[in-house]
Amino acid sequence: MEMHASRVIAADRMTVWAALNDAEVLKACIPGCDELTGSPEEGFAATVTQKVGPVKATFRGEVTLSDIVPGESYTIAGEGKGGVAGFAKGGAQVRLSDDAATGGTVLTYDVSAKVGGKIAQLGSRLVDSFAQKMADQFFERFQNRLEGDAPAAQS
């Protein structure tokens, strides 16, 4: 599955960059994230509990960053295992640029992911819809957090 999107965030590029590399910010923004530890330099370890259709699982995985251009872009790659529920792995290109119209930052991402196990048996339409919802929730929470809308970031 592949997803491509961008959103304008009302914050300067270096503020957005710092937040994209902050484990506490990321943990607060990832739906279902129970734990996130690590650093951009050494990678992150995460535990996320999610329900996809009738399958509920706790995924444990690792995420690494590469091709890092500070303040501009990086490549994120990760893999998580959810026991009998299956696995998910994928990556994303994340890019930041200035938005001349608003003075904010344009965050663009291109994601590719693949799943296996019970989750894959649910069908690509359900899995793709779930992945899109997760990405939308993450970036909505991320944007709200940076723009100072704390209550919305908690929903």
C-alpha cells in the first residue's frame, strides 16, 4: 500500500523538525502508542496496540532514520510484529519546506507499507483504509500539538 500527502503546519521549519525527532511528541501523536523510547541517532523502539477490523494486537517494533538532512528531510523505516496477528513493515520519505503563503511549514510524506499474517487476510481495502486513518490521526495530532491546540491533540 502507498500513501502520499502533505499538510501545512503553522510553525517554522526548525520547530517542526525538532518535534519530528522528539520521542515524547511522537509518542503523544501515534494512535495507540503505549511506549516509545530511543533517539533519532540510535533509532526508536515502540509498542503500539491497535484494532484492525476484528483483529486486535499489540505490535512491538523498531524504527530507524536514514538519509537525514537536518531541517529538511529523512527516510524512516520500521517493522513491527504483532504475534499471531501478523506483522507490518514499511517506510516513509518525510520532507519539510517553507510555505511562502502562510509562513508555516509544508510537511510532505510518501509512505509504503506491507502487512502479513491475520491482518493481511482482512483484505487490502480494510487494511488500506485503516492505514490511511492512522496516518491522518498521527498528522492531525502532530499539527494540533505544534499549533498549540493541546485539547484536540489528546482526542
